[in-house]
Amino acid sequence: MSIPKTFIDQVLDQTDIVDVIGRRVQLNKKGSNHWGICPFHDDNKPSMAVNQDKQFYYCFRCRATGNIIGFLQSHQGLDFVESIEALAAKAG
């Protein structure tokens, strides 16, 4: 299945990474980023930054990084198409 890049861009434009990640990880705003405990390694203090303006996340300990599609793939175990479908369904 091929998804047009314009559709992917539209879904990403209508999706707020802080909203999606914030439903899975508790985030607190500090400065220009939202910080949370990284779900990709054994963590006990916030090491993952989520940047709302640039729509990406980055963990300063395990180096996990990406956009919301990559987060859903890693965190939820979804493939690329499933991630786009989940975001598109939420965006309407």
C-alpha cells in the first residue's frame, strides 16, 4: 500500500506530538520543550524532550528520536501504515 506524501504531510500537520505522546507519557513543560520519562529504556527521571514547534522527540539517555510516526512505531509496535492510519483516524 502506497500512501501519498501529501496525505502524510497533511496528517502530520494536523497532529500535535505533545498531545499524542502526552496520552502515553506524562509530560511537563520546561522552557521550549515538554519533558517526560522515556518509555524506551529503564528511566526514573525525565530524560526525553518533546518539542512541539519542531514536532519531534529526543531522549538524552538512550538517544531515541523521531517524529510522531516513529514514536508510534517504537512505542505501540505499529508499522508505518498502521501509524499513519491511527493518526489520520484521530485527526478525522
